[in-house]
Amino acid sequence: MIVGWKEYVLLPEIQPAAIRAKLDTGALTSSLDARDIKTFWVGGAEHVEFRLAPPRSSTLEGPLCRVPVIDRRVVRNSGGHEESRIIILSTIVLAEQTIQTEFSLTRRDPMNFRVLIGRRSLAALNVAVSSTEHSVLSETPLDVNP
């Protein structure tokens, strides 16, 4: 399936409403704009608590999420600098396809998108990214949280 470089996705374990995401073939790993990141231990397993950043136009806090940490990795950011990031596993729904995929947690303040979908996730979704903005949905879904 062909999708646009900017699409609405669902992250049901993180936020109930659709969210605008950038589909980025230049990024290997998907990432979330996370705030208030805190790790803790439960039964010998590391977990993380964070808030998904709210839309730029909102003054509300993003939803609070608590999930297991599956890894910590050094990731090269868009500026070419390496940084250590927490990696989580979560569900993503795009174009009626649902997969479990890895997301790194980082502050994406200067970026326009709170969610970035990287090559690994795009390959698992079996989609090709076109240069058009939205291919799957021609208009904003009613339950969207940009």
C-alpha cells in the first residue's frame, strides 16, 4: 500500500485519538515526543512512565503512559548527534494494518511531529511512502489529536 509522508495513526496503548505522524524513510527507529520520563522497577523488570507531548496548540498535559522498557540504545538524532534512548514496544495502526513496533522516547520539541514512524515500522507495515501528504485519509478524522 502507498501512504503519504504525513498520515494519521492510532497508538491505542498510548492515546485513544488518532495522531498525526511523519513517516520518515530516513529514520531507522520510530520515536515519540515524550515528557516527564521516569524509570522504575516492577518485579525485577524496568518500566518507564512518560507523558506523550500534547499538540503544540494545547495547554493540556498529554496522557500518562506506563510500559515496560525493552531496551536502551544509542540513536543518532536528526542533527546527527548520538544520544541514549529508552525503547518501548507499542501498537500502531496505519491504513487498517496493526503491528507491534519499537519506539524510542525523546523530546522532539523543535520538530513538527510528535510521532515519527521509521523504516523498521514502515517495513513491518508493508507500506511505501509517497511524496504526497495524506494518501490514506483525505481529511482529518473526527477523533484526531494533532
